[in-house]
Amino acid sequence: MFTLPTLENLPERWQTYRELLERGATFPSKKHKMPSEQYAAFERDFQTAVGMSWPQYRNIRQAINVLEKDYPIAANELAVSRIDTPLGAMVAVFAYQCLSLLEFIDQDGVAKELEAVQKACNGRFVWREYPVADLLRRELAEYFQGRLKAFSVPLHLVGTEFQEQVWAVLQTIPYGETYSYKQQAEALGNPKAVRAVAAANGQNKISIVVPCHRVIGSDGKLTGYAGGLFRKKYLLAVEKKGLQTA
């Protein structure tokens, strides 16, 4: 499961915002907008007192809120597991014994992705360890060691028809190689759909296993990774090293 650090050590001048933060409210919002200097001070104080940035805290809090919400008329079980990796904790959700979501718990948009899976599967979240979770955990460990180049975990993708087509192309990008968004659009048979392809990549709910980290800008720059560019860089480095030691 996921727990959050206390906000008790947050300096007194920020205590009026504590309730907002603890419930996962979007903050600072237009209603609670701060001058830039005050906001910079808040960011520094929060990092020092809590040990993480406030957006990380908010993202985790919002995700926990979705996972703990009651879905009384939901017909299906969505098994939730925590997966610890060298890049941080990930949340995995399994629908029908297949992986439907794998994301870093502190990244932007996780709560909305969880809600999308819940709605699509008419599910209720339950902390339960399916055998497929153990498989995923083992395969991720081997991947980060540079020993695994292809995952065997079964997938149940949640997205539109176009998104699933884009994600299918992602799964054809060879281990250790990269495509540009343009190349991905061309592989899809729609070379003019670069922006639509990039947007669909951003909606990918299964990090690493569906390797959107292998898509980069046409100029070779690392762009567009919800988990953070430092993670994208790390994953590509893992694969480069894996090829060298194969």
C-alpha cells in the first residue's frame, strides 16, 4: 500500500493550506494563487519539511483517494499491487487477471488514469496479490538488471480504438531502440497524425511494459514522459546497457 509523510513539520505560515494538501486538492489554485516569490518559498519549505515536492504529494494523495473510494455497484474486481523499482514506487492494477495500469504513483495524472480504468471495467479496487503481479514484479526486476528485453505479462488495455492502435506500435519498437513521433505515425500508416500519436502516447497507462519511453523528438531530444524525463533517460540507459552486455 501507499502512505504519505506527515505535514506536521510544515512551517506555521503554510498551515492554512495544510487541509487542502492533505485532501489532495489542486493547489495552489486560482483561488489560492501566490506571488511568485511566495510560491518559490513554499516549494522550498515543503520539500525540506516533507521530503518530496508538493506536486508529488498531491499526486499520491489523489491516487490514494481514488483507490480508497467506494464503488458499491461495481461488478468486477480490480486488483491493486505496489511495485517498488529503482525509479520509485509504482501502482499496478489488474483487470481480468491482466495488467491494465502500471504507473509511478507520484506522477501527474495517475488519479485520472485510475478513474478511467475503473469506469471502463466497472470495477472496484482491492489490494490483492494475483499470481500475475508476482510475474510482473519478477520481470520488472530482471528488466532493471538489463536481463529482460520482452515482457510476457498479459495486458488488458483501456483506451479508444485509435489509442490502442498507437500503443500497439509502441510494443513493436525494439528493445534499446527509439522512434520519433513521426516514425511512430508512419508505422501507424498515418504520417500526418504526429500530434495525435503524441497525445495517445501521453494516455498510455502501462509504463515500461508498453514502452512509450522509447519515443523521442525528431531532434533526438527526450520529450513528453509523464513519469519525468529523468526516468525516461534512466530507462533508455538501462536498455542501452542491456544491449551492450547481451
